[in-house]
Amino acid sequence: MKYMFRPRTRLSRRFLPAGAVLLLSVLVGCQAAPQGANPQPTASAPTSTDSALAQTATDVTSPAAAPIATEDVPVVDPTPATPPTPPPTPTPRPTPRPLPTPVPPGQALEPAATSLQSKLSDFRTALKTQDVTGSLRLQRELLGTARDAESAIKNDKSPQAQSVRGAIAGIRAGIAGDQNGLEHADSALRQVLGGSAGGLGDTLTSDSSSDPVGDLHTLNLDLHSLRQAIQSKNAGDALRLQGKLIAEIDAAQKRAAGGQSDQGKSLDDALALLQKGLDGDSTALATATAVLDKLDSGPGPAEAAPDYAGLAASLAAKMDAFETATATASQGDLLRLQQEILSEATQDETALGSDPSPQATALRDAIKGAARRPPATSPRSIQRERILAEFPARRRTPVAPQQNRSPISRALPATWTRPLAHSRTRCSEMTPVRCCDSRNHSPTRPTRPTPV
């Protein structure tokens, strides 16, 4: 038994190395074959296994996500979108020019503006006080100062000088009738004296096309109208006509300069007298009027339209004063006012002449009615005068409200005369006075008394 298994042991020991070599060869061959047939995957090239896994994952999740994607996707309009409008090309702007260097004012500017502003202030104050004589004098001084200031700053190109020229133009426009001319001139002068040219530097002087031409006939008509306005104390017309005459005199003197004819010399003398008359000499003004009447070859002064409203207002004022004196039984005032009324009525009739206009006819009739009033020399005649004034002749009906006015006021339209300041007592309110038949003074039906 001991040797029974010995050959097997020897055999196993003999083939043991060969088996080990064979086993190693098989193992090496098995390892080399997979490496050549199946390369290892890298990061840049995924394996088919990864692709399959990704495809499998997508296939698995897609059925659950499909309904949500269908609900959230909006409907796309197949119409092609309008291309956006390109912005407009900006307009090229010119390069602004450099502003000019401001010109400093001249030395004569401040004294001229100060004097002009002072005269303007005095003139505006006189206008508020209704002083006709003082206003006329101050207007002449203001126009003379404006002429001197314009000459003093003639070569001054500064903005302040332009403002002063605008103020001078405003003064002339205000004298010609512009209601705001004097106000604008005063504002411009205050700005210049305050150190600011304001916004009036662009205002130029008045247009030369509106300057008077110095027509002799127009000058003569304006002179007659001025004298009439002064006589009737119409301050507005008097100031306007005086300013116009001053400008017309300057134009006429320029046209008549150098004339050697007798008519030219007479015209120069008449203009000099007229200038002196405007300065306050009434005698020179009357003489200049007479000379211009002879030199005027036009229709003449009779063709000039009188100031009907001024004549009526002046005469009505004296009639109101006469009625007041009648109520107070002042014989001295009655006699004085009666003479003034008769004198003014004569002058007005001369001024009206043969004017056929309805205004002249109405005023002429009123003047005649006022001149026929009997003199009031006693209380008895005063009472009779009041009755005659209140109740015209041949009037049997009650007195209308418009008859409760003076004769001059009854004969003229209501717009010509101012409202009467004094209320008059009707006959029914008076105490009966036995100046004549008492039956003519019935308180219920007044009539004109029988003349004594």
C-alpha cells in the first residue's frame, strides 16, 4: 500500500510545472484578447453603454413631460413681423455765432435820461390834477427835453441808449393819444436809471413815415382847433393838438428854410409867432392865427369842424352855475354869470358860422334859447326865471324828465353834456309866490305864467 500511490505522486510532480505554464499561457491570452477587441471608454468619447443609458432615460421621462410642454407653448403667428422703423436723421443745427461784446453807454446818457424822467413825472402829475394851463406848459417842456435827449444820444449804440430812444417814442405816442405810451416810457426810463436795459433795448424810435409833412392848411386847422379846445377847457384835445402842432411847426420850418420869397418870409414870421404863442403868449398866438389865415390858400379855417362837445360842455357848465345862483337868490352871481353866458354864446355862434351840420344846428338853437333869457334882477324875476326854465312856452302837459335840465342841455343830445350836478325843484314843490296870476301856479298842472 505504501508503494501503491508512489507512481501517481511522481506523475503529479512531473506534470505540475507543465500545467502551471499552460495555465499562465491561457490566462495571458485571455487578458490580451479583451484588450484588443474592446477598447476602454474615454472622457471625450462616451461608450455605447452610456448612450444607451441616456436614450433609455430620455425615453422613460418623455411620456411624463409631454403634456406640460403642450400646455405652456403659445401659438405662434405665421405672419412675418414688421421690421422696426429706423430713427429719423437729426437735423443739423448751425453753429451759434458768438455774442457781440456789449457796448458801454456814453457819458451823456444818464443826464439825458434823468432829465427826461423828471419832466415826464411832472407832466403825468399835472394830467391827474386836470390843470390845463400847467399841462400845456409841461408838455412843451417835456417835448423839448425829449428832443434834446435824442440829439445827445444820437451816436450812442448801447442797449441803454436804445431803451431811451424807445421811451422818447413812447412819449410822443402818448401825447398823440396812445393810452399806454407814457406808462411804457416811464418804465423804460426807470430801468435805464436803475442800471438795467430791460427788454426795451429792441424798441426803436417812431417810424419816420408817420412824421408830419408840414402842410400849411393842416397847421392852420389844428391851430384853430387848439384855440377852441383851450377856450372850452378841453384838456385832452388841447394836449393832443399842441403836441401835433409842435411837430408840424418843426416840419414846416424845415420846408420853409432858405425861402427868399415874401410868402416864405411871412411864413417864417408866422411860425415864430406861433412858437411864441404856444409858450404862453396869447397875443402872439392870435397874431399867428391871423397871419396863417391870410397865407392859407386852402378851404380856410371855416371848413374845420368845431368841437361841438367842448362848446356844449363849457356853456352847459355856466348854465348849471347860473341855475345854482338862481336857487340861492344871489343877484351878484346871477348878473356875472349872465354876462359870461351871453359873451360865450356870441363867441360860439361866431365859431359855428354857417355850419349846416345837425350838431351845429342843435347847438346854435340852444345858444339862441339861452341868449333870450330875461335878466334876473329881483327875487320876483328869479322865481319867474326858474319857472320859464322848467316849463317851456305853450306846454300844457306835465313836464317830462328830460325837461328838468337847462336850456342848453335840453337842446343837445344827452351824450354831449355831463349829468347836471344840481337837482332842480319842480314848481309843485315850490312855495307859491304871487309874481303874477296865482292860477298859473297850480301845483298839479303848472303852466307858463302870463308875462307882466
